[in-house]
Amino acid sequence: MFEEHGSSLIFEVFRINLQAGSLAELQDEKITEIKVSGGFVSGEDSVAAVKEKVKFLLTHNTQLNLTIEDTDRITLSFCGRPMKDETAFYADNFMLLPAWVQVFIHRCEYKEFVQLITLLIKNNQEHLAQ
């Protein structure tokens, strides 16, 4: 894998369906994938700073038909877990490069997004237990 991707970060971008009734319905199809060198993120960057960098790349890509509104929020997720804005991107979220990070675009606050994921996971587990 390292031979193919090197020390890259691959950001997979999705828009979130807040009306989802299941985990499978939560994320729409992948909008795009952005591959950057690991140096795109410094050792001092917080998750919030990386979100701003990714947002800049998304909004300034003329080939991408994507509009990010003022009401849109971005949540980064790594290994199936939402990343907290106040944490250090690398130091608090142990990752080896190459690494895939999901970028979720949604129209609710982070807390509401996490609550939705928690509810859908709980519903999924209850469904599997039946």
C-alpha cells in the first residue's frame, strides 16, 4: 500500500443525509477524493485547522461541482470515529501514512451529528440482535 500511495492523506468527501433511518443511508455517494502529501498537515495542526485546509481545497477546485454553504459544517472521521476539533490531527489521532480520512459535510452541529451516528449504531445493533 505504501508503494502505491506513499506518505499521503486521502480525504474522502461525502454529504450526510440527516434524514437517514440507518447507517447505510447516512452518507450519500462519495463526492470526491483528495490526495495530498502527509506534509499538507503539520505536526502542530489541530483537527479544526485541517478542516479549514480541506474546505479551502474543496471550495477552490473549479473542476468539482460542489458548493459549501455557510450553514454547512464539516466533520472529519478516522477509523470510523469523528475527530474532535480541539485535538491535534496527528498526535491525538494515531495514524500511519498513507491514511484515509472521511470528510462529512452536513447541516447540523457536531454534537447533533455524533448523536445521530450513535442513535443509528444503537438501532443497527438492536436490529442485528433480533
